[in-house]
Amino acid sequence: MSIKCNLIRLAIMVTAMLLLVGCGGEGKTSASASYSEENEELNDSLPPIEETEEEEDLGLERDGRAQIDSVFNDFLFAYLHSRSLRRERTLHPLRLEHSTRPAEMLEQFDPEFEFSFLSGEYFTTLYGSVAQMQADDDGEQENDSLVNVQRINLNDGTIRNYLFQREDRRWQLTTIREATFDDDDLSDFLNFYAQFSTDSLFQRHSIANPLRISLQEFDDEEESIDGTIHVDQWQTFCPEVPGGIISNIRKNQHYGSHKIILRKSGMSDGMQEIFTFTRERDVWRLTKYEN
């Protein structure tokens, strides 16, 4: 039954109740009881959340949602923007795993709060090589059945892992796992980057001199300017370095100990910036910047 029909049915019942109320005390009691029971049945029959215009624009009609599951990034975008999809694709109760105490099952879960770190203008992803980044762009990792969306807090050294699993061709959030930098295979880099993103003096000493750059022409995306800049030019040139709380969408990346690529991607546009860090003689440095 459509929402419109349900609303018409509700209006008819309310009108009937008001007519009965005017007929006397006994009528009032029976009508109230009857309305209460009918209203409960009506509430049970109504769709839990009406689709918004934004959700319709995402192509999330009930009979067309399967298409969003083919590419995880498409699913994640829809999941973040659709309340009904979040409720439908979040396991209940949700398992919360702690690093120092037994796991618990969450009866209450607020996805809007949990995923607020992905509500800004951009998100970040870490790769172990250029090949991994290109494979992600080409969709070569979309056969994976497990994706870990990480909330990395550079301020306190904690990581919150949101594990999405695909079963029967449907993505679903199944587990949250709490961790610290020391629990992650990127611990060495993350400890370095936490200081790099907040300490300007440390940042200057952690930039290769000269620094390789590759800049796209504003009026021609096919053309780029490749060259180098002196470390003293970084503060003038200075792009916004992601800091505070960053994300990492881990599909099947494998990280070595000598190179990490941090890509900053615009949420609503094609903007992207790429920071390449290289570890030489146990020291991490920014060795290339691209936009």
C-alpha cells in the first residue's frame, strides 16, 4: 500500500473517531480504544522512512538498489546520504570489538554521528604504491568481499574500523573494531604523519629538498606542469595538508615500509591531491606533491 493511501486511511479513521466522541461517554471510550489499536496497525504498515528527494536522485528506489553494490565507493556514497539505506544495510545488533576488553553487541547505533568524519569536503585514502591507486581507480579491487573504512584520529592516536562485508552481492556494515596506531600495520607512518600535519617546523624538515611537483593546468586537465620547488617555497605554495581526523578506505591495499601515498579526494567534485611519502634511512619525507 502506498504512503498516500495510508495517509488517506488515517484521515478517515481520525474523522470517524471525532464523530464517535460527540455521541457520548461510552462511545468515546470504545472509539478511543478502537483508534489506538487501528493506529498501531497502521504504523506497523507504514514504510519506516519515506525516501527523500535526495535519495531518489541517488537512484535508491526499492527495486533498483542492487546497482549500487557493484562498486563499493558508489555504495558508500549512497549509504552516507540515505537514512533508509543505512538502516537497511547495518547489521543489528552491531558487533563492537575492543582492543582491551571483550566485544559487545550494540543495540543502539547512530550512523550520522559515527560517519560524520566523512561529511566534509574531502576524504583521504592511503596506498602502498601507484599501482594500487590505479587498480582502485580501474575497479580491479571491486571483487573484494571485505572493505575497512577507517576513522583515523591523528590527535589521540586511535583508529575506529568500520567493516563492511558483501554477502549475496549486498554490502552491509557488520562490525566496528576499536584500535590504536600501535595495532595497525601503518603505525610507523601514522605516528610520523600525526606530527607532520600539526608541527610546521617538523613539516619543513620532513620535506625533500628539492620537492618534486606535478600541477595540472586549470583550463586543461590533460596538461600538467612538472618540476621542483625549494623547501622554502613550500609555505608559500602550501596546499592544505589533511589533519585532525582523516579517513582510509582499505580494500586490499598492502603497505610496505618505504612508501605511502596519501590521496585527498573531493566529495562532490573531481578534485584530488596526492602526497607521496618515502622512508629513507628510517626517516619519512614528503618527496612528491601532485594535484
